[in-house]
Amino acid sequence: MSEERRLDVLRAIVEDYVRTREPVGSRILTERHKLGVSPATVRNDMAALEEAGLIAQPHTSAGRIPTDKGYRLFVDQLAEVRPLTVPQKRAIETFLSEAVDLDDVVARAGRLIAQLTGQVAVVQYPSLRRSGLRHLELVPTAEGRLLVVVITDTGRVEQRFLDVPVNLDDWTLGDLRARFNAAAAGHRLTEIGTAFARLTEAMPEEQRALATAVAEVVTAALAEESEERIVLTGQANLARSGMRFEQGLRPVLEALEEQVVLLGLLTEMSDEAGVAVSIGHENRVAGLSETSVVTSGYGSSDGDSVAILSSIGPTRMDYPGTIAAVRAVARYLSRVLPG
Amino acid sequence: MSEERRLDVLRAIVEDYVRTREPVGSRILTERHKLGVSPATVRNDMAALEEAGLIAQPHTSAGRIPTDKGYRLFVDQLAEVRPLTVPQKRAIETFLSEAVDLDDVVARAGRLIAQLTGQVAVVQYPSLRRSGLRHLELVPTAEGRLLVVVITDTGRVEQRFLDVPVNLDDWTLGDLRARFNAAAAGHRLTEIGTAFARLTEAMPEEQRALATAVAEVVTAALAEESEERIVLTGQANLARSGMRFEQGLRPVLEALEEQVVLLGLLTEMSDEAGVAVSIGHENRVAGLSETSVVTSGYGSSDGDSVAILSSIGPTRMDYPGTIAAVRAVARYLSRVLPG
DNA sequence: CTCCAGCACTCTCACCGGCCGAGTGCCAAT
DNA sequence: ATTGGCACTCGGCCGGTGAGAGTGCTGGAG
């Protein structure tokens, strides 16, 4: 009983089940894949695979379907990379380059992933913390209310309201703005706290309180991980014919709405470089136990990514295709982004 | 056969069907509602209501369910306003007032609607065109590239890149910024074009080209209706038990992803002041023919709204409750927003 | 030792017929 | 106008049956 053929059988089972969404039996397996052995032999292999926990049968006399562990083995060792076609690549490139601003870039990336994979796309906005500060703007909005606007060099804009005790004349405000911008120019947002600290110490007495308040708001806004924004696209794909989940859509939709949790999952996954895959129960998020998540970082050509994008679908998904799509979009995205 | 009782019967049918989600027959009707007549009499009334197209039976010998037309009559004439409880109102107020910025306000409003109604919430960002200009900022980002940032008095920030032929020194930029802000201060964005036209004419020759370019970008950005952004919340509610649609979730989810179309529907509905309801096939949007949409404008205390929020659910929805929730959130939202 | 054909067994699913109940429409009576 | 009575019509719910698919096992061949 050759080990190699057993893995061939597993690959055949995964491929067939992904295509037909029906448990696959020994007869069909020998008919559709040139294994060169009889069904009976395949049955023995299947028994071994089941013993190893790689496949399972839904009920006694139905075919086998891969388990999470089976998919894992498939993804790690058996799947062949299937690069995108040239037209597809061109389409990605042009579609992304037509974007008019950051919102548009993110939205388009989501639509690309959703359409290429036929699944749900999750795109995180370029992280505030890892990008540089371009400009800081202070705008009075109402009596005693100040709007603080942060513009990063990835083109992202963040805003916060700030209640200030006193009214500010335009001149003071202009002065403050100039000082802050001078202090912050070109720094990474993570280093900005210390730069501000130096600044406020050097301020004239009567402005120091306000300055520290502004500095606090800015650093707080940037520190607040929960403010990382993500965008979902292609949720309609969840209702497509091929997407029946055992537990129904409910838990999946609920998990997708818990953006904080979702973001935690994604960042946790993307520790390593390149494309990462998390399968079924490997996702600690309840509600995603019937789905697999394929993620990749993006955002800079020099390796360290500033944000994440991913595709989420049923464990029974086309892994090679999904991985190829996610990787391709991530690459072009990194190229298109300013900075 | 009194006309009045017929309407009582219709109201009873709607209320029962909304509660139980099962076709309601004459017997149960007389048991659960004190109509003071026998089932046989009710049957006659029901026959008349069916003749009038207000109710229908899914198949022979099942109870009746209201038609779109029936719901319409119910909403227009029969539904009694059911104000929110005091705790609910307090909850809305505090939850909204805890928001830290505009994104957060919009997100919280969505969550409120989704939770109060148990349906999908759609919240439009405060419209650019109908709000006033607070501040215009010009930021150089790279050689020959200028970032134009528009801040409205509702706190919304819009950004556009602009390629300029020459490099600008800080002083020219500061001067330009000052001039634009002086010209635009307090104007509605729709009137801003003319204000800018006057400004550019009065400019010194060598700056006029740049000034007109900036003016063009700003007005173009504001004219672009497609940039109106909306946020969806509570899509998980679509998968709740009470939400079975005849055609499945697919068309509904697809319709919700067509943000342009959806926005068109909402703006079309909210022509009139106050809360508007669109029922079933009244929605021209394909895919929403099994749903009803309850919308209200929000955003200013003096009547004319700057944006829209709404709740979308099955035609079989709790209209009084939904209307009350939408109205309440819209009101508090208007109060909380700056401006 | 590996592979394979055959066989008995199990389980799901689709189909069928009949029954039950809910609800209706009509009619005659008040 | 209202009501009680009555026959009728369906849809949904068993319970049984038969076909089909797939398995595990066993014994024999290479």
C-alpha cells in the first residue's frame, strides 16, 4: 500500500468534492481520475485516510468528504499553484489604477477579490500606525469644539472631535498647527508621541494645556487599534447556490459583523509573510468554523505590509484559485498605493 | 357589512401575521381579537378584502396574508404610533453622544437601528452637497502634487489629489488657502461654485490658473453624486429565523450591494419630510420586492435634511415599531451632529 | 505482500397513498 | 346583516417500500 497513492487519492477526493459538492465514493473516483487501480483498492486507501482523520463520511453509506485536517494537508503539500491568466492580471491592474482616491482603491480591491474568488472579501484600510504623517489640521467647528484631522502619507484621513475649554482665535490656531506640523513632519505615526512630548514642553505656558490636549487626542486616536477600519464586499456571494453551510448563514454573517474580532483573526494570521490560510476550526472565531480564510498583507514593496486583505469562503473552496487571486491583488495593490 | 369592521379585520390580520408569520384564518382571528362577531361573518369580510386586493391566500384552504396593498393601507390609516419607551430613548441618546467622530456617529446610528428593529440598517453619510463648507485645506504631498481636503460643517472630510504644473512655496499656498476659505466661509456647497468664480476673477494673473484648477477640483468632487457613501449594519439579522424570503436571501443581498441603486431608492423616497415607507413592489429595485424600506432624513434641526437613514426588512415587518425607531434615531442624530 | 473481484449489508432518499386538520364558500335560518 | 351548519379542497404528515450508492470483508490471484 504505497503512501504516495494514498495522497493521490486524497487530492482526488478534495478536487472532486470541491467541484461537485457531493461526497465522493470509490467508484467515481477511479472513473474520473486515472489512478490505475480498482475501486476496491481505493477503498482500502480511503479506510486508511479515514483512520488518519483526513477524510470522513457524513453517514454510513455515503461517499467521503475531506476533514479540516485533510484540507490542511492538501493546501500544504498537494495543491499546485495555478497562476492567473494574463487577461485576468491585466484586468486587475487597470481596474485598480482607475481608482480616484484611497476609499476607491480599497473598494475596488474588495470588488476584485469578491469577483475573482466568488466569496466574501475583507480589506483592511492601510494601518494608521505604520504609515507616516503627512499633515495635521486643526479646524474649529463650534464654540469650544475642535476638529483634529490627521492626513497620512498613504492618503488616509482620520478625524477626531476635541472639546477645548477656551475659544481660540485664528492666529493661535495657525500657530499651533504650524508647530505641530513642524514637529511631526515625516515621522512614522508610532514615533510621533515622543516628538509631541518634546514640543509641548517647549511651548509657552498659556498654550501648553491645549497643546497637550491635542497631542493626547492624536496619539490616542492612533493608538486605538479598534479604529482600524475594514470593508466587506461580496456578501451576496454567501447566498449563492454553492454556499450551503451546515449551520446556515447566520453564524457566518454574525462573525463578519464583529469587525473587532474579525480584525484580530486577520492580524493574527498574517504574522508570516505571504499568503496565509486558516481552515475551518483552525479559526478561533466561533461562527467561522465552517469557513476558511485566505489572507495576505499588502501595502509596501519592501516586504513589511501595512494592511491586510483576505477572502473568506466555505472550507470546501478552490484553494489554489483563491490563493492566486489574493496574492495577485495584494501585489498590484502594493504597487498602486502612494508612498 | 360595516366598512369600519372590515378595516378592523384587516388590522387584525396584519398584526397577527406579523407576529406569527403564519397565514391567519377566520377562527383564530375571532379568538385572538375581540371583534364581537362570528367566524362566518369574518369570512365574508375577508372575501371582500380579498376582492379589494388587500389580502390573499397562498393556496386554497390556507389562511389569508396581507398583500403589499394591504400593508400600505395598514401603514397609512390603521397603524397606531407606538412611541419608544423612556429607557429606550435614554439608551439612544447616551449611545449616540458617546461617539468620538463622524465615522463613529454613523456606525453607532446603524447599530442602533439594526438592534432596535432587528433588521438591516442603512445610513448615508451626511451629504456633501447640502452641507456647508467649514474649511478648505491645501496640502502638498509630492513634487507637483497637491492634496485638496474639504471639511464640511457636519464633520465630513473629503479629499482629492490634484496635479499642478508648478511647484508652490508655502507662502503662496498659505495665501491661496486664506483666499479660498474667506470666499467660501459659511456657504452651502452648492453655492460655492459662483463664489469661487468671483474669487478667481479677482486674483492676480500669475495665480489665476492654479486657482481655477483648485476650484474645478473642489466643485467636481462635490458634484460627484457617486461619492455619496453609505454604511450597512445588521446584515446578520437577515439570517434570523423570522426572515425567510420566498426567493431566498440572494436577491436581497445583491440589492444591498448595489450601493448606487440603493442610494437612488433612498433619496427618491425621502422627498417628503418625515418618515417614508416603501412596501414590497413599490420598491423599483429588483430584489427588494419582498422587503419594505422605512427611511427618514436627518442632519439638521430646521427641517431640511442632509442625509438619510433607513431600516430594511421583510414586508411582514413591525411597521409601527420600525417607524418609531427610525424616527427617534433620526431625531437624536440631528441633535448630536455638529452644525 | 499487494491488489482485486464479488458479495452481503447498511443507510439515505425519493416516491406513493392515505389520513387529518384547517380553512373556505355557500346556504338557509334568524 | 349576521350566523350556524355543512360539504369541499388542499397542504402537510406519517409509514412503508424500493432503488441506488457505497462500504467492509473475505478469499483468491499475481
